[in-house]
Amino acid sequence: MKIAPVLFSVLCLPLGSLGLPELVGQEKKPASWEEFVEFHQSVGSFGTYTHESVTEAMWEGIDAGQKFIGRSTSQLSPDGKAILNSHRMETEKGDVISVGTGMCYWDARTGTVKSSYSGFDQGKLFTGSSELQGIDPGTRTVRWLYTENSQGKTTRYLQKFVHVTPTRLKQIVSKESGGKVWEEELTEEECCQGAEPRLRILPRLLGR
């Protein structure tokens, strides 16, 4: 399962088709890695976000109906050439539901941002990769098309991340094939608010 703010989200379907209000803005793909990083810095993507929710029948390796506490982190690498992400979801008792790490970088051959993610859902391995669909500075939005391999199945997800404020992040996920939309809001930890991107804690993401 990939739930990571900065790295992984959608665009193949308009928001209206997901049953969500259409946002006004100009979505585009970044022309360079510097533009992509600048976007994330400007909207406050880098940091550690937390949230509490209940799992739904969205991810192949995760059973629905489990209450969890999630922690997701996104950080620029020391050399500035990659964005590192991680996530951890666990029950109130501390049992791990999902944990994973990922990264994205600029591929000069294709002139696009490439992203990968992997981890364990309920103790079973999952791997995935994401195709950046676009960023929109006006609406503080980034969207990806995420393909995941888990439990012998391959599923494509539409992922959208909206930075409501510099410390509040909304993530919207749905299967490309259709079905229920999973929407959550994450809050940045106070310890990380206003910190420099490279100094923020890197423990778990937003996973995928």
C-alpha cells in the first residue's frame, strides 16, 4: 500500500469522475527536477504527517475495518537529487498494519519524475511504481498514477494530494477501475512545522 504525500498520486480521471468538486487551476508536468522540488517546498510537502482512521477495502494486502494511527514522512535527500518517503500504520496496540519506504528522482532520459515504493502490508510484501500525472501550484495539488503488485495481483490507483494549508494535507485515492474513493486528511507534526526540508524527521510517509 502506498500512502505518501509527496510522491504518489493521479490525473487520468477528472475529479468530477471521482465524485469530487472540480478544482480551478492549471495542472502540468514539471519541466525539470528543480521545478518539481520547488513546488513541494512551496506547498509544504516536506515533513512528517500523522492521522488516525479506519482501513477500507482499497489495498489488496490490507483488511478493511481496522482502526489505525498513521505516520508519513517525506524529505529531500542530502544531495537534493531525490525525495525520500516512508510510512507506518499501526493499531492502538502497536501491531503493524503497513510499513514501507520509497523514493523519486528525475530521469533525464525521459524528462520525467520516476517513483518507486515497497514495503509490507500485514506482513506480506508489496511493490509499486508511480507515474507523475501533474502538479498545480494554484491549487497546491499533485497527482499520480500508482501501480502496485501485491498478493499476486496488479492494481492501478489514482492518487491525489492537496495541500489545504502548509500543515494540512488531504489525500484522495481510488482504483483506476472505479469503486469507492478513500479520502483522508493528515496533519504535520508540530515538531516539524517550519523546519528546513533537509532537517525534518524521516521515520515512516506517506508511504507509497
